[in-house]
Amino acid sequence: MEKPTFQRKVLVPCGWASLIGLLPGFLLMLGSQNLTDYPFSPALWLIIGPLFFAVPTFLVQSVRLGIASSEYQERQRNEWNTRKLAEAAADRAAEDAAKHRAKRLAAEVDERSERAVELFESLPKWLDNSASWVADARKHFAAGAFSPFWSSIENAYAALGAYNGNVRAIENLATRYRADVTELHRLESRVFPAAFPIDLDDVRATAAAEEAARQLGGVVYEAQRHPVFAQIWEQRRTTAAVSAGFANLEDAVNRMSLSLQSSVAGLSLVIQSELSESRSASGAAASAADRLASAQLTNQIALNKRVDDAVWLLEQAERRAV
């Protein structure tokens, strides 16, 4: 609504009233033969006429201006109050949404940590599974069982492929964990999630698979030197993929060691460069024990214990392989 002004509400109507008041004087001057017949001269009518119309108009419009100004101010106050209420409601909604988002992120951070530990715990199992198939392959090789030998080799590479896939999955979880923690600190600076349960020492233990892949490659090479085993190899080397990420058995034989090294290096880089940043940011205020609630601390200790147990199993598997 446009603000009422003195000029628009009073002066303009008075101007039009004054013009209307001039008309009687002009009409007298134009239509009268004897100007002495009237009690007032036309010149006096030109003065009295505008005043006769303008003064009442001024009074009426002044009152209307006062009423309109009061209504305008009241409307402005109502609009201001409505706007402030809407802004306050929007702020509360944004705050509630941020708290809900922070709560969900905190839960997702815990879920990523739990999932990462589950995947890490599976690594010794896949390593043992691969070693078991390699042992079977050696027996079949010694017995001259050509087809069972290559089936065992395929299964051994499939186990190492699953191991490799889990290492990459842990890397992905660690990267997403860091992004979630960063956003969580932005939404709620007083929330301190538990640290990612896998550290650099734990990552180094995952290199145990590299020795297993090397030994598996040695078994394959020995078989390829044998004419009959090599013939069966030629029949099976381009068959369907034995593991995700590899086109076929030949691809797995050629690239498994490098792929494992790349996966371990990638995970190590994420843990070192990304998670260390989030840990230092959350550790600036207080120690981890002071920041974590009792339930969080208990869960963190349990996760670390599970990772330590898996590291011990990986170390034992590496010693057996050597």
C-alpha cells in the first residue's frame, strides 16, 4: 500500500476544488449584461468561489489524511510483526532441520564405523580362504588333477578379489566418514563423533594379501610350465570373471598383486590425509575420552578391540605365508 502524503491527499483535492470555485465568477463575467445586478462583483466571486470550495475540502481531506496515515502505520506494524513472526518460524524450522540432519549424520557416522570394522574383520577370513584354495591347488597339481587344480586357482583368486574389494569399500567408507564429520561439525559444533576405528597401523596389516598374491602367482607360473596344465589354462584363462574388477582369470593373474597394492595405498592415503584432519579438528577442544559419552567410549573401545583382533589374524596369516 502506498504511503498517504499531504500533497496527494490534501493539496491536490484542494486544487481541484479551487478550480471548481472559479467557475461561478467566470460564468458571471461571460453571461451578465449588467454586472451591477449582483451583490458581488465578478472579481470578488473569483476570490470567494475558490475559498468557498477549497476550505471545506481542506478540512475534510485533512481529517481523511489523518485517518489514512493511522491506518497505514497500523498496517505497516502488522506487516512488520507478520514478517518477524515468519522469519522467526523460518529460523526455528531451519534450526530443527539442522538438528535433525546432525542427528542423522551422527547415526550415519556410527554406521560407517561399524560397517568398516565388519569389512576389516572379514579380511583375515578371505585371506585364509584363499590360502586354503592354494593348498588344494598344490595337492591337485601334485596328483595331476588338471581341471580341479584350475578350479582351486579360480577360487583362490576370487577370495583375493573379495579381499581387495573390501579394502576398497573401507576406503570409500573412510572418505564418506570424513565428509559426514565435516558437515556434522558445521551443523553442530558441540557434537564429537568417535574417531574412525581404523588407523595407519591397521592399514599396514592389510598388506598381508600381497604376499598371498605373490605365492598364488608362483603356483600359477609353475602350472603354466607344465604342458597339460598349460593346455587347460589356455581353455580357461578367458572364461567369465572370477572376481569383481577383473575381466577373466588371466586378468586376475596379471593384475591382482598391483590391484592389492593400489587398494592398500589408497586406503592408507585416505586415513593419513583426510581422517587425520578431522581428528585434529575434533581434538582441538578436548581429549577423546573427555568428549565422548560413556556409551560412545564403550562402543569405540569395542570397535578398536575388534580391529586389533583382525590385525593380529592378518599378521599371523602373513607369517604363515612366509
